[in-house]
Amino acid sequence: MTLATERSRLLADTSLRGCAFAEAWRGAVDPWLVDRFNAATDGSPERGDLALVAVGGYGRGDLAPASDLDLLLLYRGKNPPGEVAEQLWYPIWDEGLKLGHSVRTVREALELSAEDLDTATSLLTMRHLAGDEALTREMAVAAEAQWTKRAKRFLTMLRDSVAARQTQQGEVAFLLEPDLKEGRGGLRDIHALRWARAARPVLEDGDEEALAEAERVLFDARVELHRATGRVGDKLTLQDQDAVGAALGLTADELMAGIAHAAREVAWIADETWDRVGTSLATSISLLGWRSRERAPGMIVRDGQLSLEGSVDPANRPELVLEAAVVAATKDARISRAALSRLVDRSPAPVEPWPETTRVRFVDLLLCGHDAIGVIESLDHTGLWERYLPEWAVVRNRPQRNAYHRFTVDRHLLETAANASQLTDQVERPDLLVVGALLHDIAKGRPGDHTEVGMELIAGIAPRMGFDPADSAVLVDMCRHHLLLPDIATRRDLSDETTIAMVATAVGDPVRLHLLAALTEADSLATGPAAWGSWKAELVRELVRRVDHHFEGGAQASLSTIEFPNPRQAELMARGETFVEASGLTVTVIAADRPGLFARVSGVLAIEGLEVRAADATAADGMALEIFQVTSRFGSLIPWDRITDSLHAALEGRMAIEARLAARVRAYAPKASRPDLPPPAVRFDDAASTTATVVEVHARDRIGVLYKVSRAFAEFDLDVRTAKIQTMGDLIVDAFYVTHTDGSLLTDPDLRAELERSLLHAVS
């Protein structure tokens, strides 16, 4: 039986999970390699001076299905055993396995590892496979001795490497698509802590046991990820989470919550450990540190850690938890593990309702912005945060499982509050802004609509925090309307007075409007890169400007607006000729007005790999003007000459749009639809406009979906006056302002039913 066949057999045995798979796979690989070594050295005079050694992950025995085989061929003498190496390496490649290999003497390996951190750490997990065992022992003893002798230098390199990697890879605990190996709190952090422990005793009591349990959770998921995808890679994407969870007997949410818990434990231990390592490596140590008897009595900040003086009793200082947190965030420090333990053991629960001093300090902590996030996570890790906000238990480690979001719910809330702290100059009540930001999604993970349930929760939380009835009502309204401005801005015609009046009525007053505007920006920035950009920001600003003007009693017509069509466009329309222009990311089409024109243009754009993010259309004297704002799926180099030629061909009826689009869909086949995506939906909004019927289409994003939807409108001889296109991860929410060709609204219920049927068919 070949090694590849044995690997396939083990992969098919789904009872072998995590470490059990690694042990079985290692049990197959080890003897196979020994046989290859014996065959390669049979009769060779070099045999007694060679040793085949497993190093790195293979040395540890961490063999996931797609792991590399890290091998070192040690030799004595002057000449490298090139022929033996070839007879070892080529059979491994022939089996389709990835190989990390080197051929070195002990001296060569030590010289390289003295300068190269990766080599040095790989030698800390050596395991003898075949050949001269004494040579392997010699290498292992020498590598360990060099590591401990140069501990200060290696620990400095290791600490810097960990920090750089974590910054690049992000959080395992809080990202919705984490890198299980390289992310902060992932497997590589566990390895790094053990490498540090090999240099010095850096771990506290109980840390190794906690790391071992976290490693089991993460490694189990990594094995099943490799098994499910059949490829190298440790990023657990949304589309793979169901399969990985099912293989481990878990739902996807249970899987991700378990991973988040494990990664938080690793990150907690790692942060503490590297702080201590950093202190031990410091060339100059402050014996006094920072303290202020007036501002922070009983607290000392030294070498990046906040400690409590021995005379301080948290039982007699009800505000000490928040006081310490604010000082730590302000001084960019961590609350020491000893201080947290004292706070956990001795601090009383907050009095309810909170006195003003508690509320002010809580707000002060949130106003520290992103510097507060790590401090709050420390409070949460020890249970102190939940004393102030018991509702946090439900959102902790709660995955959101859509590509639109990048963080778990708890981290999303902290990021939103931190972003909001940078926008306080835009609002009258900074305290309500940061607290509202922290609470706006507090009901996610509970049964029911998260906005409605959130309003009920906040109606109880706000008075408990000591807010008066008026302020509590504002916080409830911030939750009620936290999606209002972005939804209206991206889905409705902002020049329509009906839209502006509706928003003004819903919001109620300028104070709430500006709080919601700042919350919208903070929330969107915390959601992910697709949720906020110059286009969306400008739309929200324009909406707020118009609603502010409405509150002041001004007429919308008095506001300066962009003319549509502008004088140049009107002149081109008056010529009665086809005109196509592409400038920047804007496509302008002028052609004879007829049903299906919008569909033809959107079809060509889809064929050319362009995504429509917004569109406007109008018609006059038999000519139609259509403006499309686009982005490219394939980078910034857009072949505009070819695209304009294609548009002319389509407008003249010389392009097989349907066939070409089908070919593109086949070439760029979409990934399988996730079962958790909501079903397609069509909604008619008669209150949004008095001049058109607004039709919203909610569906899964895919190539050509706008073309298919537009064609459905054309089937009923309907004119698309304006289109608002929004993509949210895997979903689209497109709003179309449509009328009959004579400008009348869609009021016939039978027509609406048939249109809905056609639209659902188009997006299914």
C-alpha cells in the first residue's frame, strides 16, 4: 500500500479526529520513511554517519492532512550525502506530499539556527526517525544548549515575530474567518509560548493545562478543515464552517464559539507571558513606575502593567474596577493578573441603579476608544465586565456568520464603541453615543428580531446604568433606528421629499439624527470594508443634510442638488443619437427609450466583470439616459474601449447577451450557496415615493443578477427610473423605482403578484 493510499484511507475514517488522526497519520509516515531511509542507505558506507530527523511540526507530531513533512538529514564528514538525499526526497514528492527538507552537519545547523529564528525553533522539536541515534542526540542537545545560552536574543526575536504575525493575521477569537494557525490566539501562539518556555520558565501555574486544552480544540478544527477542503490552508472560511462543525459533531455556531473561547484563552496567556518576557528583557527597569495619589490612588503602572498597592482593598472602593480600567487604557497598559484576581475576589457588585460616578467612569472607559478594547477584554475574561453588563454573556464569542461582518458580536460592539469615541465632536451627547454604540446589537444571539429585542433590553439596561427616562428613550431609539440611515441612504432616492419626511418623522429631532449618523459610521466601520466607503459616506451625509434642512423648516427644493440630466446630458439627449461614455467608474448611456434598455446595459457590464453599485435613469422626448456607478471584480485596469464597443453592439441588437452571460457564469462558477442565507424576497414600498413604485429585491449575490432582475421588469414593459444597488457580503439588496411607460404607479395587485413571481424566478 502506498503512503498516498494510506492517507486517503485515514481521511475516509471520520472517527479519527484531531490528535487521533495526527497520531494515526504519523504512525503510517514514520515507518514508511524509515523504510525509505534503509533502502537509500543499504550498502552505503555513509550509513553510520547519517540520521534522519523529524523537525518542526512533524517533529512535534502535529500532522494535519495537509501538513508539510519537515525533515533534516544530518551527516558527519565533509561531503553531503546527495545521492541518499535524492533517494529520500523524490519518493515523498511522488506520493504527492509537501516536503520541507535540508541536509546539514550539526555545525551547519547550529550556525544557521544562530541567525535564523525559524530554524532555531524547528530544532527544539526534533524527533529521531532513522540512522545514527547518537547523531540526533548530539544535535538536540547542542540546539537546546544554544537556545538557552542565547535566550535573551532569541526571546527578543520571538517576541517581535509574534507581534508582527498577530498584527498581520488578526484575531482568531473575534474574526469570523480566522486563521487557525497564524492568527492571534491560534496554534502558532501556543508553539511560540512553548519555545519561550524552553528558554526560560515563563508560564504561570495552570497555563500549560489551559494551552493544551485550547490546542486540542484548534487542532481538531484544523484537521477537519484540511479534510473538508482537501487543500493546504488554515483560514476557516464561512463556507467551510458547516462541514467542519458537522465533522466534529457541532453546529457551525458551536464550532466557532468553541474556537473563540480557546483562542481567547491562548491570547490571554500569551499577552501576559510576553509582557513578563518584555519586562525581563528590558535594559532599564523603572522601580517606581507611574502613580498619581490624586488621580489614581493605590495604582501603579510599571513596565506596561497596572498593579494595585498592597494597602488597597477593592471591597472598600466600589469604583476601583472602572478606575483601574480607565488608567490602564489611558496609559496603554494591561491590568496585571494579580490585580485582576484581587478585583475579582474583593470588588463588590455595582449598585443598581448606578450612581453617577459609576456611569461617568464607564463612559470614560468607552471614550478611551481602541485603547480600551484590550482592557475590557481582560475584564471580560475574568468575569468583571459581566458584572456591569450581564447581557454580555449572550453576545460573548457569538459568531455572525456572514461575509459582510468580520467580527464576532462582542468584538463588533467594542469596535463600534471605539469608533464612536472618535466621532464625539459631531454630537451633543458623547456619553449617549458611546453607550448606544456599545448596546446597539446587544440582542444578537437571542430569539426574535435583534432590533426589537434589543430595544426591550436597553429599556431595562439604561435605567440600571442610571440614565434618566429621557436619555433612556434616546438609547432605545438608537437601537430602534440603527439601520435606518444606511438603509435609506443606499436604497432610496434622496431627492424625493417623501423619503426625507419619513426619516425626519422616524428620527424625531436633530439630536437623535446626529447620534444616528455617528453611530452609522462607527457601526459600518466596525462591520467590515464592504460596509463603509466614500460612496456610502457621501449618501449618508446627504441624507442627514436634507433631514436637518427639513427640521429647520426648509423646503427640499431650496437645497442645491445635482441636476439630472445636467445641461450636457440634456443636449446629448436632444440630438436623438446613441451615446456611450465611460469615465472613471461611471458609465453613461443615452439611447432611444424602450423597455429592456436597462437590462441590456447591465447585462453587458456583468459580462465584462463589472459590478453595479448604483444607477440612475430618466427619459425625455423618446430618449433615455442611464448612469451606472461600477466597480471591477478584477482590479483597476478596466478595458473601457472593449466595453464601450460591447455596449454599442448590445444596443444595436448585435450581441447574444444571454448566451455570453451564461458562459461567464460557467467560467466563474459561484461557490455553493450557504444554507444559512435567507431565501430571496421581493417587497413593494408604497410609502417611499409618490412618483414611482419602489420594489426591493433581496437575494444571493451572483454574476448577472442585476441583468436578470432588469429583464423581469422589461417583461412587463416597466421603466426603471432609478436603481439603488447594495451588496452586503453574499447578499444583495437592490431597490428599483419603477413606473409604467406612461409614468403611472404599479397599483394592480395581480400585476404585482406576477412581477414578484418573475423576480423571484430571476434571482433563484
